[in-house]
Amino acid sequence: MKGQTIILDHIENREAAALMVDGTLQDMLVASDQPRPGTIYRAIADRPVKGQGGMFLKTPDGSAFLRQVKGMAPGQAVLVQVSGYAEAGKAIPVAQKLLFKSRYVIVTPDAPGLNISRSIRDEAERDRLLEIAHEGAGGSGYGLILRSSCENADEEDIAQDIDTMMALASDVLNDAGGDMAVLATGDGPHLLAWRDWVNPGEVVTQAGSFETHGVLDALDRDLGVLQPLDGGASFYIEPTRALIAVDVNTGRDTSLAAGLNANLACARMLPRALRVKGLGGQIVLDLAPMPKKDRRRFETALRQAFKSCSVETALVGWTPLGHYELQRKRARVPLHEVLP
């Protein structure tokens, strides 16, 4: 199966979306019972956290935590947006910076100005998009970002997306209520697939498509701890409560060259494995032995692999013990928790 295929279906009665590229599962979204990122609350300030500059908030979905708060008093109403998924037993992470994101545009009320994705470099196309942006958002007072998906897209589709997101932003920001409430709900897997998987490809929506297109078989392979690599090498991904441990092994070949090759192969495959599994947080790589002179080569491969990953990931660097650390946004609920 060549090319990109987006499969929209349900798994264990949960809405789900799968992205297959050339027959390989590249991404998987499954609905969970937690509040979705992008959900906007009118929350009520509850109690500050001394020494951390944060504030616990009351929301209709339970306790939330807001970082870096200044001048906020208990009982005060505040607009916040869910920024990620909470770890077990912890408060919902939220932010005061609201973003209204769709397939073509992002409305940024706190950052005025009209901007176009830097990946769109053709000057004629940028001029065309700037005209559309001015017509749809000029004078609104809200900021607008035209995403890379706007390149060569139909003018009417972009304009409609601008109108929809501008109207949603206006409704939320001009809401006059005072009690805690859900003002907007984050997108589910099917909408997220439409919003973020924008490369040309086939879209399949028939019930049972996960089975007929090999998604279920791919999940059985990819959700395991062991991830095989070429040449008999492999790496293990094991989530713990504190961190995600990744252990790279060379197999029977214990040479330094085999160690480098296994580490480079792991670097190339790691973003896909983390996406499919829905893993985030602190990630520690216990790499196969390789000379220190090859670390730069490994870092370059890792940076290149994560460059196109949709989930924000910081490459932190080496520890004194020779491990490599990453910090990844908890943008999803781990699939092993949603599909036990």
C-alpha cells in the first residue's frame, strides 16, 4: 500500500484515527476520558502554590494547575486552555494563552498581527495569502497565523476557516458569565486528523476499516515493549511512573560500529514509536556503546528525526553517565492506558 492513508474508525467504542504511510502506521489518535487539549474553561482561582508561582483552579472537569501566576486572587474567574494531558493523580495542566487552531489558521488573541508560515516561501503565494488574511481578520484586533497547509489551498476554504475561528474566539472572549464553565471543547481524533494530517492521501471512513487496512495488526506490533531494528539490533521502550526508559541493544554483534549503527537506527525510529504509543514526559536513552567522537553524529540524526514530529520535543543532552535525555510534551494519553 503506497502513499498516505487516513483511516477514521472506532476501537473499543472509542473514536480513533490512524495515519498509514506506505503501509506503515505513522500515527495513532484514540479518544480518552480526560479533558482534551484545546478545551477552554472559565475557571475559578482556588489556592496558590507558595514558592512555585502557580495556582490551583476549579473547573467543571476537576482541579487544574496554572503556572507562573501573578496578581490572581482566590475566587477570581479566569479563562484558561487545557495544554496537555494530566499524569495520574495530578491536576489538569492549563495555560492562560488561548489558541484557536484549525486546519488552515491559528487565531492568537494575545498576539496581534497577521503571519504566514515560514515554510511557505513563494512570494506570490505569500502575497495571495496575506490578502486573504487581511480580508478575513484585518481590523479584528486578534492575531492570525496562516499554517503551511494554506499553500495552494482554495481561497474559499481558507476564508471559511478564518471566519469560523474568529467567531469562536469572539464568542469565548466576550462571554459575560461568572461561574466556572466549559466554553469550548478540544478536537477529538477525527477532527485532529483533518486538522493536522494535511498531506494528500486517501481518507477511509467505513466501519471496520482498522481491520481491513491492517491498523489492528500494526498496533499489536507497535505497542509492544520490544522494537526491532535491522541487523538483529533492537530497542525497548518501557514507561515508568517517573520517566520513559529506552534501552538500545546491538544483538550478537558487540562491536563499536554495531553500537553506532543501532543508535542511529533508534534515533530514526524513535519519533514514530513515541507518537504511536502516545508517550511523553521525561525520556532517558540508554544507548549502545559507541565512541564519544560519534555523539555529534547521533545528535544530528536525532535532531533530524524529530524535526518533522508534530509533538513538541526538547533534546536536552547527555548525562554524566552517558545517557541521553529528552523532554516531550504530554500531548496525548498513552495508548497502553487507553487500550489496556
